[in-house]
Amino acid sequence: MNLNHMYITRTYPKQGFTLIELLVTIVISGILLAIGVARYVEFNKSELVRSTGQTFKNNLRDIQAKALAGVKPIECGAVPLQSYSVVGIQWNTDLTNCPNIICMKTQAVCGAQLTPITYYKFPPNFDWNGGFAAIVFNFNILGNGISGPNIGATGQTITLRGSISESLTANQYFYKFCINTAGNINDCGFKKGDSTFACTC
């Protein structure tokens, strides 16, 4: 036997994926990607509502601090400072100062004296649930609480509504605050799809 002419033939299984396996992998990857993107978008929405609500609360506290300290603008002259007013501006009602967004404006109240107005602007896609324009109140000076035509027995509740481009209430976010008659600001947090959750002053 001539060993130089003997060959051993080996067969190897074919490597790789079948078409069905590839299609299944692509479909599963697409589903996972869609879920991830949806959750990321939802997270961004909730974070924007949270940060906007926190900024709004801090702005209110800054206004309140001026009233507590009795910070009097020079425009008041000899007229005593009485309070700092807080007025909500609805979407598209003040195109000069708040074009296509909602705002909150504040100014010192010194009788009939004209004092500078400060505007606090909110991001697009926000609104005042129920109409913040009806919520007009004053932080009275030297810790004398709040006053205004629409203040209830316990205080004033304010609801900020986010994601207003969503047509369904279930996809919108609602951030609530309550300011009691003593002037204390209670942050009640936010919820998705529910504007009726309790907010105690």
C-alpha cells in the first residue's frame, strides 16, 4: 500500500445563520429599539415637566423672599411698598413679551406707582390647567401671607400642564402647587394623565 497516495476527506458543517434566523433577530432588535426609544422620549417629557415645575417653584420663592424682606424698588418713591403681585399670562395673549408661550409676571405694588415688570417665561408645550390668568394674587410684605380676589379659604392651587401637544389627557403631565393663606408654598409633585390628584395647602 502506497501511503503517499492516501487522503482522508473530512466534511465540516456550514457556518452562518439561516435567512429565518436573521429575520427573527432583526425583528426582535427592532422591537427592543422601539421600546427603548419610546421610554427615552417619555423620560425626557417627565424630566422637562419636573425641571420646569422646580424652576416655577423657585421663581415663586424668589418673589416671596422680596416681599418678606420688604425690598422696595426706587420707582415706589415715598409710597409704601404693599406687596408683590403674581399674574399668569395665558398662551398667545401677550405676543410682545410672551410670544406663543405662557408666562408669569410680577411687580412691586406701591399704590398707583408704576414699577418694573419681571417676566418668567416657560418652555413651549406648557399651559396653565384651568387657566392661570384667573390666578392673580399678591405676596404681602413682611410675612403677611397672600391676598387676591380668587384666594380660597385655604389658599391658592396652581396646576401646570405639560405636553399639551398630546391630544389625549392620558399622555399629558400635571404639576401641582398650593400656596396657603400664610404664604407657604407646597410642592405636590406631578402625575401623568391625572389633573385631579390631591394637593393640600
